[in-house]
Amino acid sequence: MSAPELEGLAAIIAVDARADGLPISWVSPGFELLTGYGAGEVLGRNPKLLQGPDTDPRSISLLTEAIAAGRDAYVTLLNYRADGTPFWNEVAIAPERDGASGEIVRWLGTQRDVTDRMRVSARLHELAYFDTLTGLANRAALHDELRSAMHRARVHESEIALLAIDLDDFRRVNEKWGHQAGDALLRVAADRLRSVVRPQDLLARVGGDEFSLLLKDLPPGEGERVAKELAARILTAVRDEPHVVGDLRLETRVSIGIGLYRQGTTTSASDLVHDADIAVESAKSSGKDTVRVHRAVSGEAVLVPDDAFDPASAGDELGRVLADGGAGVAAVYQPIVELASGEVVGYEALARGPEGSSLHRPDRLFAAAAAAGRVVELEWACRAAAVRGALDAGLGKGASLFLNTEPAVIDAPAPPELEALWSQAQRELALVVEITERAITARPAELARVIGDQRAAGHVVALDDVGADVRSLALLSLIDPDVIKLDLSLVQDRPSTDQAAIVSAVAAERERTGARILAEGIENDEHERVARALGATLGQGWKFGRPGPLVAPLPVSRVRATAAVMPRPPGDTPFAVVEAARGAQAVAEATKALLLPISHHLEHRAQRIGEGAVILSAFQDAARFTPATRRRYESLARRASLVAAFGVGLPAEPIHGVRGADLAPDDALAGEWSVVVLGPHFAGALVARDLGDADVPDRDRRFAFAMVYDRPLVIAAAQTLVARIAPHEITVRRR
């Protein structure tokens, strides 16, 4: 086999733990293909025969220490084939113990050729964490540090502040003096910001004219004060002296938005980024050259300027807005166009409170509703305003009507007084239900059912804000959206490795299902060119129209459901799905001891994927979710998009960050051990059914099993598990 064909090839090896020198006692056929050694050449020899002059001693030490301690281990190291060819080997080992004495009798390991991946990874690492223009950290570095800071804040009960810093009117510099001047200004501005920030904080350029400053490990109660002080220093430093760019002296200003994490709030890392972005937009709309804070109040994120907006005190005003079936809620509509022709094919309905009211903005409106416990009522008032306006304007099915859906109440039924209106809307309008990544991770079982109901009713399903959070990438496959809406940052920011990963994943999904790509935030011709380059065929933004009333003549073309929803093989468990698709001949038999390294290998793959990973594991019952397993899955939960565990007696959150599902004893899944991993560019599953051995050591229990790397089949297996996940409370927010 050639080197490219060997990439990804898996092998299994067994080593005799009781014999001197840890000799190899058995190898799989895959080992012979992977290494070029025949079984007869390696039996009785130590696995170190694969080592060579450039094998890292530190990796060997990790394996040696794990063997001495009798525990599992995972490393990636440089090994050598029989012909001397080096290759990167992903190795996972696990001990097999005697059931009676507990003595380790042999070591089992899996090996996998990851040479091409390591080459690509090395190159990407050079590009991944620094902005080449300014030398600052980039978006990826910021997100990595933010995840670590959030974990420390939870453990040590400290606070975090994130400052979003945008150069005001930067576009005019590019338009008047050219992009070279714009790039030079960004470098000068970066130096000015460096001179102000503290050594312990992280300053990053996250795209275009946007910078971020992460203030971490702040004492309780001090986050907002420290953030405001630094923001004031930044405003002063930028204002005080012109920025010298060649022969130009440019008067530059910045707008700053502050997002805060405090103990007792529901803010996640992605929420914190979003909060800071919302705040900086408020600063810009308030005249620029100023600061706004997105402050956490009673566990909900609420945008407030410095004079403070308290949602808890807005109850009376909210009551007036929601009176008479939500008569105080209005809808405005922003056009969506076919980029090729410029033809309007739909509108997104956006909610607004009464003009001139403190609740005119949707974020304040929903924050007040959350504080008053009236989110469901407000959500239906918004839907009613949207469809009523469309029906009154005679939109009909001539154009699609995109409706935002609040994830926290996605499955709430229509109130009796709105049932007739909603039924009419479903008959007479071409509805597109917009959902966000938060809905997928928080309420996956309900979402799967709601999406099924919506599709059965003939509605189109859109996934919103793809690219705002890398977690949404792996989750795309779980819902097969008809429309993928790219976050405006992808269109408006300069290209980055983060964006490349997002675009690559979206392109793969489009090829798999035929989904339409819609780019948001298109304000000019350049944005449109970028959108087309990203694969978008639909567009939305100020270039095509600002939100407003529906006016005649209304369009006669609409966005249709184009995604090919993959038919799922029969079965309601991962093993049943795989067996139905592949047949009994694809199923083998092995003990738990032999399968453990394979399951650990998949867990390690999820760790390496990071934020874009989904890992769903069935453990049969809570007793098998052991302390060692808990530690591994707690680590996974800190990195992956969605981590879930299933078993009889498992609680809704068996460990922090891990979603749980308590299986009924007669659930067929209770008889299976499965590990399913999905990433933007990886899919793998171990599916195994317990053969019912009794009175044998746990590691000797036999399973019928199959390994699957076929993406559609792995997705089908994952969907059987997602349907069982218990719901999770979710922060209410609306932009």
C-alpha cells in the first residue's frame, strides 16, 4: 500500500504483561499492513522495534510511566516501518487484568497512521494563533485562552471581562487612501493598544478593524470596574495623538463594548463573545468613541449603557406591550435575495417593541420577558406580529417568511387565542423556521421532533449564525438544514484560518445535502463578492434593504426546501442502525478488553477536534460511568460542542458539562456500549451489543461490534442517541 492509502489505517496489538521485556503476543492484520512487518517477525519482540532516531523520548516516557502505573495512555509519536519509512503513529494503550487477582496480564493497544494530518497540523499551527499583519494573537488564540479562563473562573469563582474594540470609520481610510494605508493604520493602532493593556491580559486582532482584549482572573465584584478603567485608558490613548501612517496623520477613534462573566450567571464563552459584540454595536450606534457594557443581571445577559437598564424593573412596561395578545409588539421585514439575479425571494421578520419605549430593542424586550417569566408569551406575540403583517400585506406563498425561533421555548404550543392565526399562517405562507446552534446543544431531542413536525408541515428549516461559534459546525449534520445562514463576520472580516475551517465544513454539508447558503451582513459590493466566494447563493444585508414594512409589489419567488434529508436505516439504537445498513456479516465479536482501546481512541479524536466535536456515548448503566470515565468526559466537556452519556440511572448532568439520559431498563440501548464521534471533517463510531455473558470478569464480557467511519451512517447512529438527551436550561437572548 502507498503512504496515502496507509493514512488512517488502524491496527491492534497485544503485549504480554507477565513476560520479561513486554513481548508482542498478537497483532491484527492491520498492524502488518501499517508497519510492513509480518506477524512472525514481531511476535516475541518488544514494540520498541518501531522506534527510531527521531522518536521523541518524551512520548516514550509517557507510555513507560503509564505502564508502570497500570493506567491507560494516549500519545502520537514518530515510528518507523520495516523499510525504514517514518510515519506518525497515534497510539492508545490500556491494561487487561485478571478477573480474580486484578493483576495486569496483557496490554492492548491501537495504532493509527496520522502522518498527513500531522503535516497539515504543523503548518496550520504556524498560521493558527497569530495575526500576520499586527503580530497580535488572532481569533483562534483568543478563543483558546477564553475557554481556559472560563474554566478557571468557574473553579476559583473569579470574573472575566471581554472588551470588543472597533476602529471607528476605518472603511473611510481604505476608501480614501487605499488598503495599504488601512493595513498600516491597523499596525499603528495595535501598537497603541499594546502600550495601554496590562501584561497579564490578552490582546487579539479578531478580524478587519476589530480587536479584543481579554481580562482574566479578576477578583469577584471587580470585573466591571477594571474593564471600564481599561476602556477609558484605551479611549484616551487612541484620542490623544494622531496615528502617523507614512505622510498621513490620522485622527482615530474607537468604540468599545464590554461583556462580563460573573459567578451565578449562565454566560458561556461563546455568549461572552456575543455580549461584547452586541455592546460594541450599541457603542457605535450611540455616536461612536464611547463605551457600552453588556451586563449580566439575574443570570440573563442584558445590554445596558452606563446609565443601566434593569429588566426586572420593566415589568409594568412589558405588561403593556403584551396586553391584548401582544399588540405592542411590531414586526419589520428585511429582504433576502438571490445573489445571481438580485431577485427578492424572502424576508426575515424582526421583532420590535413600541417606538420610543425602553423596550423597543429586541434584546431588552426579551431580557425583560425573561426577568418576568413571560418568554413564551413574548415569543408567540413576536410570531403573531410577523405572520399577521405578512398576511395583511398579501405576501402569501410568493416569498419565504423567515421566523426567528427562541431555543428556550422552541416546542411551546400556540396559545388558544393565536391558534387560528397560526393555522392560517401555516396554510397561506411559505414559512422558514430559523434555529440557532444554542437550540441544538440545549434541547436536541425536542429540536429533532420540532424539525420533523415543521418539515411534515411543508416548512423550510434554516440554521442561523453559522460561523459565529465553531461549535455549530459538527452539529450541522444532526439537523440537515435546508438553508445555512453564514454569520456576518464571515463576510465582513478579513479571511482567517478559522473562517477557512468554517467555510470548508459548510461546503462539505452543502455537497452532502444540497443545502442553500445564505450570507448575512452584505452591505456593499465587496461583501457580496466575498459572499459568493464563500459559496452563498442567497444574500441579506443593507445593500439589499434595511428592515422595514412590507411594500408592494411583493415577490413571487421563494426559498424552497432543497436539502436532501438522508433516509435513516431502520433501528432506534446505534447498533441496530449499523446492523440494518451493513448486515450481520459486518459484525464481529470481541471482549470488552479488546474494545476499550478503540473507544479510548475515539475519545481522543474528539479531544483533538476540540470545539467542533460531538461525542455521544452509551454506557449501559450508571455503574459503568466510573470515576476514571468521569474524569475523561469532564475534560471532553471543556472542549467539545456536545458531550452526552446514556445509561440506566444516569442523571441529566452526570458531571459538569456532560448531558445525561436516564435509560429505562427495557430500553434496547441499555444493552449496548457505543461511542459516536462527529466533527466537521471526521465521523467515527464503535457500536457494540452485549452478548449477555454472566459470571465472567467485566473485561471478559463479549460484545458483537462494528467500527464505522461512513459519515452518513455515523450521523444516523448519532441521531438515535440525540433523541434521548434530556433538555437543558438555556439563556434567553434575542438580537
